[in-house]
Amino acid sequence: MRFYRIALIIAYLILSLYVHGQNWNKIAMSEQDAMFLLSQRKYDKAADLYLKILKEAPQSGNLKSKVGYCLLHTDSRQLESIPYLESAAELVSTKYSETSIKETNAPPETYFLLGEAYRVSNKLKEAIAAYEKYKSILKPSDELVKLIDNRIAGCNSALKRYKEPTALVRYSGIGSKVNNDFSNINPVFSGDGKTFAYTTQTRTGFDVYVVPVINDTLGVPIKITKQLGSDFLKTSSLSYDGKELFLISMESESADIYYSEMKGVKWMSAKEMPSPINGKSNETHAFLSKNGLTLYFTSDRKGGSGGLDIYKSSMEEKGKWGKPVNLGSTINTEFNEDAPFLSPDESYLFFSSEGHNGMGGYDIYRTSLSGGQAPVNLGFPVNDAGDNRFFYPYNNGTVAYMSQFRPEGLGQNDIFRLQISNLITLNGLIVPDKVNSSLYSVAIVDQSTGDTIAHPIADIASGKFEYKVGEGNFTVFVRGADYLPGKEMISVPENYDGSSMSVEVKLASKPEPKIIEEVKPQPEVLIVEAAVVTPPAAVVEAPIVVVPEANVAEVKKEIVKVVKPEKKRITKPKPEPKPIVVKEEKPVTKFVAQSDSNASGMISIYSVQIMALKTAAPAGTFNNVEGIEVTVSPDGYYRYSVGNTTEVNLANVLLDKMHSIGYADAFIRKSQITSKYTIQLMAIKKMIDLSYFNNLSDVAVVKGADGYFRYTLGSYSSSAAAAGEVKRLAQLGYKQAFVRLVPQGE
């Protein structure tokens, strides 16, 4: 369904302000310039111009609504639209006049725009409330009621689907050869996999690029915009052999399908597809079958189900396209369907739709061309509450290419490769050698990245836990207060057709610990010059073992007498052997089960201590350990450790390794350091209330020298440590969040 009213409200609104002492001619001309930019779909520039106009009348709900509309239609600034639309919504009037130059109220459609802004930012409950508000203004017979009901149903569906992911998706950018500061969109491959094409949206229009693919590697992009003869064309699809390129013209008010053929090494000037493919309606996409005899395309022509529908046309004997056939109500709905693509084996049709009970906007669907089956929603996280369009399936849909705005991108919309695998249920069982009511800590680590992807809760009585994973190799770590660490590896193969896999982790009880009385720290800090000291051969030093306080009462202390070495005069070693690096350290910190990074500027770092000696170990003692560090604590002990991480579970992996190579007394130590990185949620010129971030805590705001208010969350010692939190924030709707270095003094 095409809902023209909202677009027309924007198109016909002239500056409706009561301006006091301002240059009306200057403002009116700025308004005309902004409307021209809108007609060219240059939403970023239009938004910036409307923001300048808004300074002349900062209380105008009319202008705030326009600013919000423009920002909402940008690729990377949708979140910025919310404060303007929220402010405009307070000035909505049903008596709003589209033509009055004294009008300062906002149009009722502002509620709809606000709902859309909330939806794409995953503020779904707020979106539903805004849609309901708009619906209450409409007459029951209004055609927009169906759209509003569809949006509300989609938001409710999204709230449920977010809790039930159906696939594991790994995103990877395709590199700076293609992606840049601009929006790069509409990625397509030829069926033979030898040609790749895409579009870059520039300041003046569109540039089309073709890229040769050699041994599955993208070559250098070749711009063919001038060869095509227009900078208002964007890619739609390539023929199977890559010799014919289908494009969509955005130059006129209605969209049309064009095509270009490659002759030799040059692409011919693009030509408009003839009737009955193009008509007076909008034709927004085209895809050609492998044999070149069937064209799938989208159109909002009369006689369809409503809005954009998917049609197909067959090549007739005389080389002309036959009468288009609507694919029917199983695929087409009263809302919009768009961007149809066949899978490489042509057994499935992938397409985007606002119908079919999706998640709020456009969702990606798959349907079998054999017929008889309803389209299948690809589910979360392929789909979300935003608009998911132009999904190019590769390898029958287990790999796909899409253009999205993501924190790890290089600019606005970047082209990403999606590796998609079905989720299966991992049924875990903890099997201790002694039955008790121990609490268990479970962590699942992706072996390919080292990331901890989940901490499922295990039932105390049964020891059972479950979690959904996709294809890949994983390690399940289990810890219990009374047990040695346990782990088990599991592999989920590609295209695994089962619904579940089982993993059993066995735990062995901890041996009775021996407590060694540790020397109390001295008040002075011992500063030791880097040196290698060899203790007397007759003296064997016992390593220091720190036992948790909870175990002290349960065991009998065994006092081990530490024999002091004979005092010797220490001479500095010659330069040939490298000295052990010695640095000052804080007193022993107890082991903590979880990482506790916070916004206070401090972060917990975990390392594995191998042993502590009263005198330095001889050089070469730890030849079987990489990255060994030695520190001297205030009590005078030399402490030997490896690894520095903010993730306890990664420290656990290293601990297990140390145990396996003979360091049975190794344990995890914790220290605090000052953080250097934070996560920026947004930066805007106008300050907003922190209640906007109602699903987050500890959000901070800083005004920069450039006048922008930057909203940040958390403090981290490294960008890598913050990256995992960025992924979680994206799922909460903060898709523009990214890691930034905290400037000194900020």
C-alpha cells in the first residue's frame, strides 16, 4: 500500500511560521532549497538546512516535525530525529493548517513519524504508544488505520521474536575497496559468481560500480556511471553471466526499470525496459532467471494486492516480454513487497515484505517456488524492528549480502557479508563426582573468536542447562565452588539438520588444600632493581598458595617453615642475559567470578599467577610459558604470572592450560586499572534528557568544544573490551553506538 498522505504533508508544507523581525525572503528561499533537497532524496542536507531554519523559530512544531522527517530518512542519523519529533508531538493540533504562514503547531502525522523513529531504534513500547495516539485521531474508515494496526502488530511480534532468535549471523565487512564514508547499497553478484556490482550514494546522485571476482576475491571496483549515461541509476541485479545489468531509475517522480548490456569491455548506455514491464506506476526492482527467460519484478500498478507486488513476465517467441503475472496472495499482501531474488539453484524466492506478520517494517522472507507453502520469516537477528530490504542470497541463503549501518562500518551504510546458520539447542549436563548442592558457573566460548557468547544458568539439583548455538566450534567451561574446573568442546557442522546436540561436562572434587602461612606485607614498598639472583642450592623455596577464606575454617593449618637463604652480596649481571622486568604491584586481590567493568573509570584485569617466591627464580625457569611477567609485591615476594584480560572466562582458559603443563598451584589474580575507552551512543547539537536512555544505566553526557553533546556509556581499558558491549547495545536499538578513545581531561 502506498501511503501518500504523509509524504504529501511534507511536500506541500510551506514555511508556516510567525516570524518576528526576521528576513522573510531569506527564510522562504531556504525553505525552497530544503524542499528541493527532499525531492532529490538528499535527506542529510535537507535536515541540516531545516536545522538552520529552525534557529529562526525554535518553538515551531511544524519545523521540528520536518527536521525529524528528514533525519528519520537518513542512513545513519535516525536516532537524532527522536528529540525533535518528541518536541513536535507536544504541539500537534488537529486544527493544523497546511497553508497558514502563522501556523506554529505540528501536523497529526507527527505521531506516526515518532512511532517510526521509536520502531527503528527498537523502542517498541514507545512506538506502540505513538501509533495508538495517531490512530485515535484517524477515522475508522481511514486507509491508514490498516497501516497503523500492521505497525502495532509488528512491534508486538518483534518483542516476542527478540527473545527467540532463529539463526546465528556473523557479519563481516567486505573491505575499504568498496565501503567508504558514503552509503554503499544494493550489492549483487552474477549467478556465475564472477561479477559483483553495487551503488554508492554521492552528494549529487548515485555512482554504479562493477567489480571482477577472481578466485572468490573482489578485484578493483570500476565506476561505470558515465557509461550508463545517468547518475540517478542504482543497481538492481545482474544476469547469470554478468553481461546484463538491471538498474532502477530514481530521476523522475516514479521509479522505472532500466538495463545495460556489456559489449566487449564497455557497458552500453542504460535503456528503459519497454511495456508491459514499465508503465505509469512505480517499478522498483528486477531480477532475471538463469536462462534469461523469466523476469521477476515489483510494481504498484493497478490490479495488484495493494502497494508494491511481485510479478513475473516470460519471454515470448519474438523476443518480447509477455503479460506480467501477479505471484498471488500467498506472496503478495495489501502492504508492500519488494526486492525479489532467486536462490542460486532457483528453488527459493527471497523477498522483502511489510506484510506477513513481520517485526514492524520490512522483513526478509523465503518461499519455495514449488508452491503450496507460506513464506517463512528469516527471523531475528536477520530481521529486526527496522526496515530490512535488499537481501542478496548467496549459496542458497546460508550466505547473504546486505547494506546496513553498523558500528563497525566505515561510513554510513556499508555492505556486509552475512554468514547465517540455523540455531540448535545445546543440551548441557554437569556431572560431578560427588553429589552436593553446589552453585555452578557455566560459560560458552566461541573458539573462532575467543569471545564468551553466553553464561547459561544451570539447575542446581539436576545440573542441566541449555543454550542455542549456530554452526562452529565451542568450548563449554564449568566451575563449582567445591570442584576443579571442567570443560568440554563441541562442534556444530555446517548445514547440521538436527534440532539439538548434547554435551556432558564432568567435574572432579578439589583436593584437600594445604595452607601456607604467608608473610605479612611490610609498610614500605620494596623497590628492587632488575636482576637475576640464583638462590643457594641447599635451600628450596616453597611457593605461596593463597586459599579462599571460606576454606580456612575447614582445614587444619599446616605451618611450613621458610628457611631464609644465606645473605649474599648481589652483583649486577652482565648485559648479555636479559634481566627479569620487575614492577610494583598492589596486594593480593581475591578471585572474582565475573568481570566487573564499570563507569567509575576503573576496570578489573585478570591474570594467572603461577607461583610466588621469596627470591627471584633463575633465568630459564619458565621456558615452557610464553609472556611470563614477574612483579614484586610490598611483602617482598616475586610473583610470576601470565595473561591480562578483562574476561574471567578467558583467564580460566589460561588457568587450565597452566594446570595442564604442570603448574598445579596456579590461580587467578585480579587488579584494577584506569580505563581509556568508552562507548558513544550519540552526538547531537541539542541536549536531551537522560531519561531517553531508560533501558540503560550510568549514561554520561559531555559537551565538546564543537558544541555537540556526546552521550557515553561505561569505561574500558581497551577497544576490544568495549566491542562486545557494542553488540549488545545494537540489539537494544542503539545501532549507532561505537567505541571511542576518551580524550585526556574528559
